Amino acid sequence: MLAMLAAAAGTQTAFILLGCALFAVALFVYIFYGSEDVERGEAKTRLSYLAERKEATYENLRDLNFEYKAGKLSEEDYAMQRAALEDEAAAILAEMEAIEVQHKAQSRGKA
């Protein structure tokens, strides 16, 4: 009787190990050999990246103003952080303008 139970336990263990191995192989195939039909987002250009950064900087400025009005920031900290965010926004806008001017010049050259 004990021999039959030991054989049954050994068979169960073998099936469990086989199942785990098959699962591991299936997971490996799914992860590393995925379909090439994966939907991809649109390619980001430098201009679209800068537009996102501009919006984030403006949102940070709005948050900074709110925190200052709520009394969470001193006048000194507010002025320093506001100046840094305004400098960042100005740099972003200048780069966006330069890219747009370059695109216009290239489109005129092609026409």
C-alpha cells in the first residue's frame, strides 16, 4: 500500500514539474518572441516633446502659485522657484521657435 502511495506521489510530482516547465517555456516564448503586430504610438518629434515639456512647466508654475497663495512657501523660495521655472519655459519656447523657423525655411527651400 505504501509503495502505491509513493508511486502516486512521484507521478504527481512529475506532472507538476512538467506543468511548471511547460508554463516557463510558454512564458519565455510570449515575452521574447512576441508578435510584430504590436500597436505602436506615434513617433515623437523634438517639437512634440518640447510642447509636452512646455505644458508641464506651465502646470508647475500654476502649482507653485497655488502653494505660495496657500502659505506653503516663503517669499524667497517662491521667487527663486518661479524664476527657475520661467527660465525653463523661456528656453523651451525659444527652442520651439527655432525649430519652427527651421521647418519653414526647409519647406520654402523645397518649394
